[in-house]
Amino acid sequence: MKLPRFSRKTLCIPYAVFLVFFVVLPMLVIFFYAFTDENLHPSFGAFIKFFSDPTKLSTIVYSLVIALITTILCLLIAYPVAYILARSKMKKKFIILMLFVLPMWINFVLRVNAIRELFNLLASLKGMGWLASANYFKTVFGMVYDFLPFMILPLYTTMLKIDNSLYEASADLGASAATTFFRVTVPLSMPGIMSGVTMVFLPSMTNYVVSDMLGNAKVTIIGKFISDYFGNDWHMGSMIALVLLVVVFLSTWLSGGFKSEENVRGTSL
């Protein structure tokens, strides 16, 4: 039986319908509410109110700081893990990789609850009472625990593709292990670094579930603001969502451009 052949335009119709209903229309709704008032008249009131409120601006700064710290810690932990796994000659190294990915199979809320109970247990011990009020520490810890696999996987897959002959050539030319690492491994693994940074940094700014459950609802990030305002003020909620969208766009654009530049350098090597 001969299967019917469809043109490219025909095959694109389902994707176009999906984009219209689940991307374009929701974005139009967000734009509409962001630049209208309570009577749905055109207004920049939400825009002015947002950028004139120190609380909202400080929340963006807190969100950026928490996301930045989380990303740096994930990178510092994930890079040596990915490097060792990629360079290791162990036959069962995929099992070790699976141990890092395995927590992702468990429900997110259950994992956060388990960490919270662990902190409560530690806080009851002598000399560990400071954990009860270490809201920012617990929030960052929870973020790192939750997003660490998203940093390990792109780094591992990128390093796994690095040709071993490059390391051999570097050694033949008299380069030390440190020189080889910084001149060969780091530049060629930059696409994985940027992918991991993007996958960790952006969600860390909005994952208010971790900040609420581990930070005792005292650590407010921009994602929490959006959730609260959409409950009673769609105009301000939409404006905050647009601000976050701009931040996400700039971060993605900068990381994408940097990744492309590193790909060119890696190819030239």
C-alpha cells in the first residue's frame, strides 16, 4: 500500500496551529493586560508602577542573585563530574550517570518535601539550630539539588564528543595537563556549559515552589510575584511576566551568541 505524500507546507500545519493557540494567543493576552487598566483602556500604569516600586525591583535583583549563585554552584559541581565520566574508561559509567538522573524520576514536590524534612531534622540537632532561619541557604541548596542534572547532562554529552586525538596531540606538543584542560577541554565544552547555564539559570528565577517550601515563604522571587498577582491583578501580573520574558530573551540571546562564537573557535581548532 502506497502511503500518501504530503508537502512541507501541509506538514507544518499542526505546528502552526499549536504555535497560534499555545504561544501567540497567550502572549497577545499578556500584552493586552499589561498595557491596559482596570477598565481595559490603553494604559502604561502597570509599567510605571512596576519600575517605580523598590520592592519589585529588589525582587528582580534577589531572583538574579539566587539564580546566579545556583548556576555557579551547579557548574562547579557538574563540570568535574561530567569530565570524569566522559574521560573515564569504566564500562559501567552509565550507572553513575543514572544515579544523578534518577532523582528526576521522583515527583518534584516529594523531593522538596524530603529536603525540607531533612533540614528540620538537622535543625533539631545541637549546634545546627541556625538552619531553622537560614532561608536563603536552604533555598539555594534546594535549587542546586533540583537543577544539578540539567547541568551534568549537557556537559557530559558535549565532552563525550571531544576527539581523544586532540588530547594526544596536545601531549605530543608538550602541553601539561592543566594547559590541555584550559586550551582544549574548556573551549570545546563551551556549548555544553552554555546549554547547562541556560537550563539552570532561567528556571531558577521562577521556581518559587522551592523558595516557599524551603525558605519558609520568606524568600520571594519573581516567579512568586507573578503567581500572586495573577490571583487578583492580571495587569500587574502580565507586566511582571513581560519583564521576565525580556530577561529570558536577553539571557538566551547572549548565551546563544556566545555558544555560536565558541563553536566557530572549536571548529577552527
